[in-house]
Amino acid sequence: MAEFFASKDWLEAVDIVKTEVPLAIWETLYVTLISTLIALMIGLPLGVLLAVGDKDGIIPLPAPLRHFLNILINLLRSVPFLILIVVVAPLTRLIIGKAFGTAASIVPLVIAAFPFIARLVESSVREVNPNIIEMAQSTGASPFQIITKVLIPESVPSLISNITIALTTILGYTAMSGAIGGGGLGKLAINYGYYRYKYLVMIITVILLILLVQLFQSIGTKLSVVSDKRLKKK
């Protein structure tokens, strides 16, 4: 054991961890949180719209528009993320100024994440008890009031749980983006673990990614429990 910790590979891995891992962790957190925030800004209203836009919904949407939104979301969700990065490279270059790099990975991450978040939000909103909606309608509440004061508040625990799932999924996408120029822990794992055969570095980055997932999941679960009014009543 002592020989292992004194070996050249271990010492090189420790040096890389000290010099490059802190920046890689920061890049991963930065890209993950910013991408999730932007995707949430797009996916939340879209998911609510899909949930209330049914034929018999609160705000019925025209059938062609409803079908178009569903097809668009299903189409974007079906494209593998690595392929999506390449496909949207021109758009990324137009927005960021370059197609590859830490900041550039935000564009494909948002495009990959917002349809996923929209479906999760739609599922959360549909879980709200219909009796509560009917009660709000009977009081003369407008569709906007029902959405903002009934549907969204009632679905907050489920929304937090689903957003946590989206956050951990995006974190996994950031690791994949390292394979083709993205920054963060994924880039570190690819550059050292795959190209230079420094498997200790790859193992360390994988462990760090697992710890980040556990951290996000723990925080999300705690917030979901705290916000659940049904548990408070008990």
C-alpha cells in the first residue's frame, strides 16, 4: 500500500488533482447551474402550457399548435446529446462566438434539457387534484389565477423533485460534452484518463461527479420534503 502511494502514477494524479480539479469542478458547477436555470425558464412555461392546453383543459390550445409542440419536444428529446452538440454547432457559434469550450457547451445543454424539463413539469402539473382546480373555477378564478395560485403552488414538491432529476441529468451531459471540447470534470477525465491512460485521474473525476450528483439529489429531496404541505399537516 505504501508503495502505491509513493508510485509515480499516484504522485502525478495528486498533482493533477491539486492544479486542475478545482477549476474543473467550478466549470462543471457553472455550466450545470446556468444551463439548468435557462432550460427551466423555457421548459417551465412550456410544460405548464402543455398541461393546461388539452382540448378540455384550462386554456385549450389549437390542435395543430398542440401537436406541433409535442412533436418538437419529442424530436429534441430523441436526439443523442453528442450528436446534438454537433448539429447545433452553427447556432452555438452564432450565440457564443465559438462552437466548443466551456461556455459554448451551455447552448446544446439548454436545447437538450428544456424539452426534458417541459415533460417533467407537464407531469407534475397533471398530478394536481382535479377537484382543487374545479373548486378554483367555481369561485370565478381566471385561467391565469388558477395556474399561478393553484396549479404551480400545489405541484411545487413534485416540481422540485423533477427539477432535481433534470439537474443531475444535465450534470451527466456536461461530462459527455468533455469528449468534444467542453470543459469541466468530463474534459479532465477524457484528456487524462482516455488519451493519456492516467486512469487514477479518471477514477477521481468519476468519484467527484458521483459526489456532486449525491449533493444535488440530497438538497433537492430535502427541499421537496420541506415544501410538501401534506407532510406538514401530519
